[in-house]
Amino acid sequence: MDIRASDAFLADTLRAPPAAWPAGRDGEGASDRLFERVCYHGIAGLLIDIGGVGPCWPDELRRRIHGHAIGQAMWEARHQAELARLLGALAERDLEAILLKGTAIAYDLYGTPSARLRGDSDLLVREDQLGEVRQVLRALGCVRHLSGRPLPDRLELQESWAIEAPGSRQLIDLHWSALNSLALRNVLRFDQIRSALMPLPRLSKDAVAADRPILLLHTCLHRAMHCVSPYFVDGVTYYGGDRLIWLYDIRLLAAALSEEQWEAFLVLAHHTGTSAPCREGLSMAKLRLGSRVPDAVMARLASGERSSASSYLRGGQLRRSSMDVLAVPGLRDKLRLIGGRLFPGGAFLRAKYPRMARMPIAILQARRFADMLRDRPRQGSGQ
């Protein structure tokens, strides 16, 4: 099976598990390619959890998927323990922290949290409490990862911290803006999210997440961001917003919303000017995974007016970068941001391109410039 056929088969499997193995596709190459796509889409644990791996699938492929799922479950057990410890320490100091994205959805809607593959947890904190949160992280032995040349907090919206646990490294993405874009930093404000929270008791007594309407909107916007912005799977750089695990998140959230929550979602999409990317995310989840979305919801999203937020999310990398720069007040900070974005430093470049890590920095920098000039990369393509 080629990439398109493999992705269609996996989408059908998630839509109505298990799917029968296609006739005439028993060769070793077909199984290898399918397993590569399972890993790309992050759905090994999900396939096991929903009974999607049929008995007629090749034995070796079934073993590999099971092995991957077991590894996810082991990671999850360590991650949950470390994350609960961090959330408890923050709560003791009355520091607010809200879970977003994969971890929030995993502990809310997935039958087994480890079925929602992820490499970190996204934690949103108040910007005025950022210094105290960092103190807690350091006191727990966490180490901050510098993603590039250091910039002031007003020019950076997130940072990564590593929790060094025995035999593993657990990552926390610390955010003081729900969206990692200076142009969109006020689209979802902390006080908006804080006003509607839900507990996550399966994770920790101290764990809270944004409520489902906000999570659905944020998930649709996250998908839209990655239609152009790169992300990484096992050290490979990919572009495209249609990983099946992200669409499955949208499917679960859409199925869980009550009539009142759909209304709250529509009001939020209208006020934030994000009706278009929300409609696109819901449409893709419906097309690929059969997600059930009320027709009235799609109609109201289609009637939403265009906004600067929608323009940003539909733009290429150069357009997004220019809008981020324009959103920064003051010439000095604009120049600092441009310099930091254009020349992030050797450590960042080697981490971004691990397969080219031994190359001279000049070559890595040239590769990055080429990536920045690429307007709309092919969806789901590895680089």
C-alpha cells in the first residue's frame, strides 16, 4: 500500500474497527509501510484500545503495533506520576496551571489515556506567575530546554522543561499563551479559559483542563497551525494538519458536546474570529473519521466573517512571521524577534534537523531558510 492507501485504510479502521486486511496486500513491504504510517499518525495505542487490529492482519505487524502500544503505556505510567507531582507542587503554592491539548483530552475522553500518544504535556500558566512556576520546576529537578537564542518572555510564549525520571525523560511544554503566536496571543486569553474549567481526576486531584468547547476550538486551531508549521515525529520533520490522532481528538470532542456546549463553541468561534479553521477541522474529521457534527453547527461556522486570526492560520510561513513581527510593539523588540527567528543558534538547528546534526551550522541555517520560504508543504510529508 502506498501512503494514500495506507492512510485511507487506517482511517477506515478508526471509523469502524476492525477493518479487514486488504486482499493481495500480504507482502512484507505493505506491512512495513503501514506500520510507518501508524507511527506517523500516532495511533498504535488507539488501535489496540478500540480493537482495531484485526485477527487477519499479518502477525508481525500485529506484534509491532502491540509492542509500540506497550511502550506507550509504560511511558504514560511514568509521565502521569511526574505530572501529578508537578501539579501538586504548583497547587501547594496556589499557582494556577491548566492542561491543554493531548493530555487534557486523554484523561477526559480516551478510554485508556495511554492510547492518546504524545511526547509531552502542555501546561498553561499565568504570565504574572511564570517566575514562581519556574522556581517550582527547578525545585523538582526539572531542566529548561532552550529552543533558540533566549528572548524576553514578552517575545516568547512557551518553553520546554524536562523531568529526568529513572529510565526516561518526561517533557512539559510550559505556555503563557494558549496559542504559540504573537499575532494570536489574545485569541484565547487565560482569563477566558480559566472561567470554564473541568477536573481531570483520572490524572490527579489537582489536575484541571479547559472545558470541552474551548478544547475543541483549541484543537481545531492547533491543526490549522500545523498545516504550514512543522512538527516532529521520531526525529523526522513533517508538515500537514491531518494526523489521524488529531482528527480523532476532534471526533471525540464533537461527540461529547451537549447542545449547550455546541452553542458555547459557536459563540467562542465567532468572537475569536476562528470560524473558518474550526469548520475546516470539523469537516476533515467528518470526512476521514465519520465525526458527527450537527448541520446547523457547520452552517453557522460557514457564515462566520473572515478575520485577522483566520488570515493568519490560512497564511504561509512568511505571512505568519510578518504578522507576528507586526504584533510586537516597538522597533527594538521587532528587531530582536526577527534576529531570534532568523538565527536561532546551533543547538536549535541541530535539534530541529537531527539527521543533519553533523553538518556545518551554515548548511543547517540554509536548510532552515529554505523551509521558511516554502509556502504550503505537501500535507503529511516528511522532510
